[in-house]
Amino acid sequence: MTVTLGQAVSYCLKQWPKLIRYVEDGHLEIDNNRCERSLKPFVIGRKNWLFANTPRGARASAVTYSIVETAKENGLNPTAYLTYLFERMPNMDLKDETAFEAWLPWSEGLPEGIRARK
């Protein structure tokens, strides 16, 4: 048992810079619980998404889930945000790269109705 404990302590000491990294940067969290909570609905419902039986279906699902979760993390109402995008994107000039920036979830230019109430 002493050997096992020694190995554990040795491993911990070798990982120490990684273990304390979150203390040095205030943006980092001590664990990945937020990320795991974001993924949980997809893990639970994966059998419900059998329609994604093609690469295109899987890609479409991944893009949609990414947009929804990014909207949530940026304090947006996902339904209102998607509605906003779907109503405006068909009329967008695809050659104007700066137009996309105004629609990103962290953009200050989004209407107030899209922001989730706290």
C-alpha cells in the first residue's frame, strides 16, 4: 500500500502546475461540471436522434446543438436567438463578412428581446 500511495503522491506532484492553473487565471473553473451539464441532455436523448443516420444529418445536429449551447452560455434565449437568425439570414449579403459578427451570440448589437432574463 505504501508503494501505491507513493505513486499517487508522485503523480500529483508531477501534475501540480496543471492542477493549480485555474487559480492563476480567473476565467478558468476548478472542474468541468458546466460542460458536462451542457452535454447531459444530448447523452440522455441520443436514442431519440436516430434521424442523424447520415453524415449530413449528424453535422446538422452538431451545428444546431452548438448554436443553442453557445447561445445559452452567452445569456441568450435560444429559441428567440434562432428565430432572429432564421428571419434575417436569408436576406444577408454572404459576401459581407462583417455582417456575421453582428449576429454572434456575444455581439452587443443583438436586440434586447433575445437576452434571457436573469
